[in-house]
Amino acid sequence: MTEWKKRDLLDLQHLEKEEIELILETAKSFRQVSARDVKKVPALRGKTVALLFYEPSTRTRVSFELAAKRLSADVINIASNSSSSSKGESILDTALNLEAMNVDLIVVRHPSSGVPDVLSRHLKAAVINAGDGCREHPTQALLDIFTVKEKLGKIAGLNVTIVGDILHSRVARSNIWGFKKLGANVTVCGPATLMPRCVKDLGVEVSYDLESSMKKSDCLIVLRLQKERQQDSFLPSLREYAKLFGVSQSKLDKASQDLLIMHPGPTNRGVEIGADVADGCQSVILEQVTNGVAIRMAVLYLLLGTKGVN
Amino acid sequence: MTPTNKILDQENIRRAMMRIAHEIVEKNKGIDSLCLVGIRTRGAVLAERLSACIKAIEGKTVPVGILDITLYRDDLSMVAQQPVVHETLIDFDISDKKIILVDDVLFTGRTIRAALDALIDLGRPATIQLAVLIDRGHRELPIRADYVGKNIPTSLDENVKVVLSESDSKDDEVVVIKREQK
């Protein structure tokens, strides 16, 4: 198995296939820690992790916090609305101040793409990207890949379809990089107005017909329709979107019974996914959440163990 | 050329394991609520062998678990690279059981300290006993073995290498290797 040498986890675009596999393999061992009565191991005793979130988040933030705590690290939470950033302090200054207090690792989420890279260039502390703008959300893609691998036994050769607002989705971008590197065939599906130009350059198929894509897929990743990013009239109406690109039970009935249904959360029930589909037996949405903690434990463990630099 | 010294061969190891199995059964007055837990990698192999020996004596199978102690090591903050974590595979409840912890070589005692912490996070065993193939001395912690295959007095510039067919795909042996002077 390969050794982990990177100091930061900024994206999947620049990870090697072997590095992704190492994270997945390590996560397998960490999953059982969360399943025990005593959900804690002393591996990161004495380390300090700061969660710096400039966008709202429940799942990702709690997942990182639990992951760090179950490894015995100390965690501090900083949300943009209650911190000095509301007084005008830049995120780099905030991060440098955290580092001055000997924080070992900073998990950052920010509405602008590239913020984690900027922090990583200026900090000695390790940096994990927990979602930057429309660019990447690497740990989400890692937990998606982990879940598919657990369920279907492999990644190479699988047909993975990502449906929804591809244009604004960092989850889609990270998943495209990750699944492609491990040898899956990726199709992106959505309205033409929400499809990035040149998306084919990433090596994916483009489809505007959800039903036919579902029939060919082993796994369907349903993206949240980001209502907060729809002010520029990308869509005629939510109802039309739900009709054409919402994953309803009737569409699901026409696809394979083994099709895995995934969603990074939070779900807009009745918009991109039907409630019966989200709660149905083909949905692994809550398993994704469980696996998310294990993936984040693996990443924290690997990053805080290296003393190298990128 | 580094000087090596073969301490045990396949037959010696087999006899040592059989004797330890008898001692375990004798000391615990049978095999009620007895469980074997081997420390990855070679301790797990030896635990399987001990279980087979005990089955030959008592006619009943003793459950075997595998313990990975990586996350409990006390040198994690000192090593340059995080060691690879493997799964702990213990599919029985260890609470109120008599646990025989199995490892290949007892040296500083730090591995056993980590294993004790890891075990206690999984439940509250009635007792924990320690069985090792080799005790080479040089303890850094107050830990001793209940069952020992062979005591080997060593110096600190020697390595004890245990080869087991299941994990190393070579014939069993134990050799002492003099470390090369730098």
C-alpha cells in the first residue's frame, strides 16, 4: 500500500488513485470505532482541530467534529456570523490567528472557490477542504465512493450518473474526479442551463434524459437543487425541474432494481428526489452519512501523521 | 554478512505452542468463557494455532479474535509516517470473559500496554492473561507474560525475527540477528 505524503486535502483533482484507495482502506478500519460502545480511540490525543465554516452546514460540520473527537483530538468551532469575520477580519487573518494558538489542522468551508488553497500556501497547519464555492468537496466524494464500493464491491467499470445542478455543484466535480480516477464511467445529467460549458473535457458523458440514463446506471447520485443559487433564472419553475429531473418512484420503477440511490443531503423532498425514493430500499442516503464519519476520521488520521509538505 | 542464530525451528515452535495450550487449560481449569485474542499480525497466527491445540486437547473450539493496536500506540506523535491501520476482528463480546492475549515477541511491553487499552475499550473482561512465543527481556513497562514459549536473553543491538508459514509463506523459525554497526 502507498504511503500518505500530502500535508493537506484540498481536492481530488490532484490526488493519485493510490492515495484515494489508501483513504478508503483506512476508513474501513475506522468505521468499527463508531460502532462500538466506547466510540473513542487515543490516536490524535493532544492535537487541535479548528472547524472554520463560512457557509451553513449541519452534516459536514458535525461529521468532522465527531470524527475528530472520536480520535481524541480537541475541536473548536468557528462560524462566520459569530466570529471576527463579521467585524471585517479576512479569513487568512483568522486562520493565522488560529495557527498562532497552535492549532494543528484547519477544516474550512467557504463560498469562494480556492480559499483552502490560499490558506494552505500561508499556513503551517494542515488544511482540509470541506467545500469551496462551486469547486470541490473532496470528503463528500470520498464517502460516496466508499459507500458504492461497500455496496457493489468495486468501482472500476461501474456506470455512475450524477443528476441535477452540475453547474454549481462542488459535490459533482469531486465525484467526477474520484470516480473517473478509480475507473468508473461517469454521466452527468441535468437541464442544459445547469450544465457547465466544456464539461465533456472532464471525460464524462452528458445526458439530458434522466430516465434513459437511469436505465444504464449502477448508481445514481442525486444533487440538491441549490435554491440559493437559482436567482439568475436558470429554471422556468421548480415544478418543471421536479417533473423532468426529479427522481420519482415511477422513474425508479423503470430502472434496474439494483440501482443505488445516493444524495449528499440536505434533500429537497418532492423537488430533486421523491420522499418515497429517499426512504425506499434502494436509497443509501443514511449509510452515506454513517460512512462520512469514518472517511473523515481516516483523513484526519492520515494528515495529522505526516510531517511532510505538499 | 550479518550473523544470525537460529533459536527455534518448526518442530520446537509446534511443541512450545502445544505446551502453552496445556498450561492455559490447566491454569484456567478448563476452557469455560475462555477466548483467544491475537495481536496483528503474527500474534493472530499464533492465536489460531493455540486454538487448534486447545481443540485437540479439550475437543471444543475456543473463539479467536484479532486485535489491531495501531490507534493505541504511544509513539504515533513521534513516527514520521502514520502506520497503516487494520481492522480489529473480534466478533464476540469480551465482557466477563477470560481473555488470553497472544503475541509473538515480548520486548519493551509497549505493544501489550496498547493492547490492554484497546481491549478494555471493547468491554470489561474478567481476566486478561498474556501468552508469547518469545520473551526477549528489556521491559520498559511493568508487564510480564503468563505463558512463555521460550525466554531468550538478548542484547539491545539484536533483532528477534519470528517467521510463521501463514503470514510469511516460509517455514516456521525464530532467529536472532545481530544488527549491523553503523
